[in-house]
Amino acid sequence: MKKILLYIIAAFCTLSASADNTAEARRILDKAAAKVSIKSGATANFSISGGKIGTQSGTISIKGNKFCARTASAIMWYNGKTQWVYNKKSDEVNVSSPSASQQQQMNPYTFLSLYKKGYTMSLTNAASGYQVHLTGKGKSISEMYVLVDKSYNIKQVKMKQRNGWTTINISNFKATSISDAAFSFNAKDYPKAEVIDLR
């Protein structure tokens, strides 16, 4: 009887610790999301590697669900509805209306709305802050690791998708005021570019 009681107490303590761990993981992601979700906008440097992407680095501007990412080979604008991808080498612009899963592959901050629904999470302490592990059944991103520093800046996101793991490193995050026009392609700036509408 004593052993059974000890098992019950141990199981209860484990469940309680697990619930506390999940709550703390959510609290950390909530703080990181609040820091990124600045109404006026923000910028950061990024490097991305894995899957079909290879390795690329550049800068990203974000404001709400809008973003503009610039690399050495391309510029991508997304105004919340329409996406434009300008290929510098071919001088072409592809216009599309991306699905939610396509947006996840392009914007390192899209996970900030994903974790709130359909994912289980756990927290471990890392040397520079916290690492949150997320798993979701039947999701296009089945597993994620999010590294957050002690100031609640997101430093790294690792995402597992059907084609493998993608790693995004983020640095130099800064809040700044950005015009909505910065998230749409302006044809006047690229007068010779061929526009291909894929919608």
C-alpha cells in the first residue's frame, strides 16, 4: 500500500511539473511574440539553411503579418495577401497568393502564431536563455525548437517539415517604424522586370 501511495504521489508530482513546464514555455513564447509584434514594425538579420533552400542570408522587415525579406539573389514582399518574389538574376517578379504553409517556409516569424494552437510544448534552459520544443500531429511543421535569449529575443528557429529540417538564425533585432508600402512590390523601382502572375 505504501508503494502504491508513493507511485501516486510521484505521478502527481510529474504531472504537476509537466504542467508548470508547459505554462512556463508558453509564457516565454508569449513574451517573445509580444516583443516581435510591434505595431510600427521591426527589422533583423537572418540566415536560413536546410531542405531545398540551401543556405541564404539577408535582412527581414516585419509588421503584423506583413514582411519583406532581402537576400543576395532575391527580394520577397508580402503585404498580408499578395506575395512578390523578385529574382535579381533573371529580372523576373513572380506574383502569388501563398497558402499558410507556404508562408511558414518563408517568414521566420510565422511560428509566433502557430504555437498557440495544436502544439504541445516543453521547456529546457539553454546557455544563452531558453529552448522551447514544440510538437504537433498532422501539422505541416511537425516539430520545432525555438531558442529565446534572456531578453526574450528569438535567436534561432528549427522547423521539421516533410522535406527535413530548416534552421533559421536571427540577429540584430530592432524595433523601427516601417511604412506599409515597404511590403509591396513597386514596379517603378524595377521598370525592366518581367512580371509573371501566378495567382
